[in-house]
Amino acid sequence: MHGELTMSAQSKLPNHLWTKIAILILALIIALLFPHLSYAQKKTKGPVDPNAGLPKRVNFDISKIVWPNPPAIARVKFVQQFTGEKIDWNAIAKKGKTKPKQGWMDRLAGTKPPEEQKLDVPFQLIRTYGVAFDSKGNVYAADQAVGAIFIFNPETKEVQLIKNGQDGHFAMLVGLAVDDNDRIFFTDDKLHHVGVISPKHQQESSFGADVLVRPGGMAIDTTNRLLYVVDTGNDVVDVFDADTFKLVRKIGTPSTKHLATEPGLFSLPTNVALDGDGNVYVADTLNNRIEIFDADGNFISTIGRSGDGPGYLSRPKGIAVDRDGHIWVVDSMQQRVQVFNREGRLLIYFGGFGGYPGQFQEPWGIAIDNKSNRVVTSEQYQGRVQMFRYVTDAEAEQLKKEKEAAEAKGGAGATESAKSAPVAPQASSEAK
């Protein structure tokens, strides 16, 4: 009886349902017997993009990154930035995919192969302080975290390193200066001295350990062969003979309390710069001002006031003077560069917090090559050196004349066109 009921129920199913059931059973059998077919289809996809996991890139037309904005004549132009040795991301991605076979004992012990133990990534800037130019226009940057001095060639993009333990001995790099013979001076906060590196990039001597407390920024007078070294820990600027390394004089009054506010004294000074006449400019960081002295160390004046707006200073650090005598100041708290004239009037400023070109994150140093009018800045926590081009007063004046001539020519052409054009009939003001 039961068998008859079952056969009777099956006979009542329509033929098209039997067809669908058969197709589903066949598909299930194929999937179970040949699972590699779907896997092979996945493997036929294109190669993995090595940049897929990196942040999305933003393209810039750097020729348009200028200050002030058009239509004003640009006085500062962004040129390029340096971040370290060139990285071949494709090679790194390829190396990461290639895994050598391990023996069963290595796998049991959990030992990683050498390729996984160490990824050979080129050296990159991490926390950059002092910057300088040499006689060939190369850019030097002291990186405290890496423990090396990076050398960038702006034209060829070649990068060299003066490494700790190999070319010199560095404990805590801070300031940099390069003389006209391409001899390099660096300050070391931890070793309390100034180190000297030959043009062949080998350390040859050091001095100042008996004088310096916490040496910082430097500037060199190549004419009079004097090296100015800011001693941040002692609130003075020490002046050394650049050849004999003997102390010549001090600017300021030594103190480790950092309480002085009187003109001519400092509280945690950071950097120093010189102009063409030998005048000395010191970033008096804790007092939020720039102090100016003559070549003999006599106080002249101050510029800048404490505040958080344009023209005001809030922890000034880097300082440099261009060929026109303008004073460039790195304002570390306001994350920008401000340019003043000798009387303290603000001429221009640029920057702001960020990682895009022309923005800064904890800027520290600045240097100007008055032969090429190039300007470089360093950042402590961005791992970057940015390069700008200063448009001199003479260049700006020439550009202004060319612009006025072009406008006059265009205006005259427009006037002639207006004279030769047919005059449209005037509408009457009277009601019709």
C-alpha cells in the first residue's frame, strides 16, 4: 500500500519539474567533482597593484603653487620636496610575495626566513632639523631619528648619506652649516660639541665640548671665517674661529634658567643667520622675537611680537636672510614661514598645518642659497625637506613692468577695436 502511494505521488509531478530537478542535481555533481574550475577563474585576474594598499595619491600642478595668489606677481614658488632615498615599491611588493621554502625544523621552531626578518627599505627622512646648501647647490639635511646627514642633488635627484658609525659619530644631530670649501659643521645636542666633516664626507674633528651645553643652529661667515653657534641650553651665541676652532666671543649672557626678557638677551634661542653686512639675526624662541646684532655682537633692535596672527611670532625657530636683506622666519607653532623687512614689517607669509606642498608639520630649519635664490625648510615630524624659489625684488620689478606693458598693449588694442566697431543705436529714454 505504501509503495503504491509513493508511485502515485511521483506520477503526479509535471515533466518540467523533473527536468529542473535533474539540471540542479547535475550542477551539484559538477561543482563537487571539479572545484578547481572556479578557483582557476579567480586566478586569471590581472596582477595585483602594489599601490593598492597605499593612500590615494593627489596630483598637483606644482607650477601653480605660488604666493601670493594670481593675479599678483608671485614672490615665492614651490619647486619640489625631498623625503629620502628612492623607493621601488614594485620591487618591495615582489620581494614580499616571494617566500623561500623552509625545512620542517624551522617551521616547528617558528623561525622566520631572512626575507621576512628584514625588509630592505631605503633610508627615509623621519625627524629633520638643520638644513644647508653647499657650493654646488646640493641640499644637506640632518635627521636626528635616522642618525645621518642626507645630501640631495636637486637636478639629478641623487641622494647620498653621511652615516653614523661609518662616516661620522652622531648621537643627536641638530644644526648644520657648510662653508665655501664644502666642509660640513654639525652640532650634537647629546655630545655637546660641533663636529667637522671633510668635503670627502669623513669626520675629521670636533670642538666646543668644554663650552657648549646644548648646541643648536649655526651660521658661518665665510669672509671673516667665523662660525656662529647657538647654545640653546646656555642662552647665548658662541662665536668660534672657523679654522682654529677657538672661542672668539659670546653674544648674550650665559644662563640656564631661560628667564631673560631684556633686549640683547635670550631665552632658549634656537637658530642664527647672517646678512651680507655681517649683521647677526637670532631666533629668541621663548621670547617670540628676532634679535639683531652688528658684526661685533652689539645689540641693534628686535622684530616680531608675541601672538598667533600674521606678523606675530609664536616659537620662532629657523631663520635665514635672502640677498635682498629680507628676514625669513620659521614659526613652529603657527606652522608657517613669515618674511619681514629689516624694520619688522611683514612682507608675505605662507604655510599652515598639513602635508601638502607649502604646508608644514612642526617646521624647524630654513636655509637660502643666494646664488640660486632657492629656499629649503625642514620638518621635525613630517620627514620632509621642501624647496621653494624666491623671486627677488629686481625680478619682481621686471615682471611688473612686463605685465604693465602687456596690459597697456592689450588696452590699446581693445580701444582701437572699439573705434572701428559699428556703433549700436542708443535706446531713447523717452516713453513711447
